[in-house]
Amino acid sequence: MQSPHVSRSRPGAAGPPDEHRPASAHPRAGASASFAELLKRVKAEGLLDLDPRYYIGRLALNTGLLAIGFVAFFALGDSWWQLLVAVWMGLCGGQSAFMWHDAGHKAMFRGKRAASAVGYIHANLVNGVSYGWWVNHHNRHHSNPNHLTMDPDIGRRTAIFDIKQYASRSGSQRFVVRYQSVLFFVLLVLESFKMNRTAVRAIARGQTRRPVLESSLLLLRAAVYLTAVFTVLSPVPAVLFILVQHASLGVYFGLIFAPNHKGMEVRDGAEETLDWLERQVLTSRNIRPSLLVDFLYGGLNYQVEHHLFPAMPQKNLRRARELTREYCAERGVPYHEVGFWASYREVASYLHKVSAPIRRGEIVPARRAA
């Protein structure tokens, strides 16, 4: 298990070359020497080449899964069996998230118009998430993963990843932190609702480039969704359908993203301390691949490779994993990959360890001024 805070001094930290950096990531000096060699091997096998036909198939599959859910919903009518449909639709929402994710990274289509269309449809219309907010947020995460002040994925969580974060938590947040190894997973049922709320706030605060488009899609989704649910179902089953569908999606979201970085190396400070290759490899955890795992995680189980090559099509990540593992072994760079259950045990153990001083009463934060 990595320590919760590792500080290194690495001069000349650098990012990926422009053509492989997420569109809104901050510019950097260029690839480090070690990353350049790995990149050369990956390019030699054409692993960064796009294959739109593959993603057309993935989009068709995703549409088919959603269609099955809609057919079942209208066929069953006002029935308690609809709660199973709600779970199915939650899982379909997670699969749709892979579509907007890959579109946002330009792994699906290089053209901005096609990628944006896929992104807005699958994020705003299907899931009620702001695509514009997500792209900015996610690209900043990719630039500085697991950095306490530079990674927004760390900043927006109630859970803490370093004991120094505890001072900023208050009220019920402190209770959550005390038992975060368990409550982190329990509270995933709220993740979808939180993403919907964040979408509304981001648009209202002017944090998106296309507020009219995004808000129109969110309103259209809400109108169609609520009309269908409350027309087909009586009030109590309708409310339960909404709760179960969002809870299922939230848990799926959380279980996909939880193993990616939590429990891996954490950094802090005003400047990035690792070069591009180490920054992505040391902070990421892979889940051992299989056909089922690859499908359930949408390729994000290859988290190391995805962070090194964010514009790489999903279907090429398996081969990139082989090249990356070999290269890291040659260079002596730790490469972390575990099985499905082991990944969540590591996350829970890490969260438990970070919050242990609080449970022992060793950390008593000062009271905030009234």
C-alpha cells in the first residue's frame, strides 16, 4: 500500500505531447525522455490510431441496451417489477458514461463536432450530467491525478485522502470521515443525484461554454423522464423507480471510479513533483482484465494506460497494457494491478488508515469562529 503522502523533487516535470493531451489540459514543456520512449513503442503498433467503426458499434450496443429498458418499461406497466427495470436503466446510464468519456478524450472521433454531439447526448440528455463541466473537471484531474490541491476529484469529495484535509471538514462531514472506509461506499447511492445537482449549479454559475444547449437538454430529459414515469406508474412506484434508478447509477459510477486512484500515491505542494510517466503510473491502479471486467469498466480498468494515453481508443488499451508493463519493468517504475475484489479492499483499507488518527482522538480540529 502506498503511503498517503509522498513528496518527491523531480526537476523538469513534463506532460504529454500536444496531440495526446486532453484538449483543455494545461500546456507543458513536452514529453519526458522516459515517456517518449514508451510513446514511440505505442505509436509503432498504431495503438493511437482511431477506429470510428468500433465506436459506431459501441454506440449501437449502448442504444440497444437502452431500447431494451424502454421496451420493458412500457410493456410491464404499473408493476413492482419496474424496480428491476430501474436497476437496468441505472446500469445503462453507466455504459452511456463511457461514451461521453471517450468522446471527451477524442478517443472516439477527432472532430470536435461529432465528439461534442456524442458527449452532450450521453451526458446531458441520458444522464443529466453537464458535459461541459465534466470535460473541464476531468481534464484537470488527468493533468495532476491525486494531487491534493490540483486534482478536483479529490477536492470535491467528503472523504479525506490525507489527514491535513480534515481541518476543512465540518458537521456531518466529520462523522463521514471517521467511518469513511464504510460510508464512502454507502454514500455512492447519492452520486448520481450529486452529479445532477452539480450540472444545474455549473450552468447557473456560468461554468459551461454552452449554457443554453446544456440547460435545454437537461430540461428535455427531466420532462420526458418524469412524464413517462408518472404516466406509466402510480405515485409510490414512480418515486421508488426514480430513487432506485439513480441509486443504481450512482453505485455503478462510484464502483467504476473508486479503484482508479484511491489508495495510490498522493502529492501536495504548489508545483507538480513527478514527470508525466511517473505521475500517471504511480497514482493509478489497474484491475486485472477479462472480457466481463473490460465491459463493466468500459476500459477504465486499464487506468494506467488510459492516463498515459487518454486519446487511445478503448479497444487498444489491452495491448498498451502489455507494452507499459514491460516498459515499467525495464525502468524500475512500480506498476500496480490487482484483481476485482482486491481493488476495493485496498481502497477501504487506505481510507480506514487515513482516518485512524481521528477515531483514536489524536486529531481534534479547532472550532470554527461563529
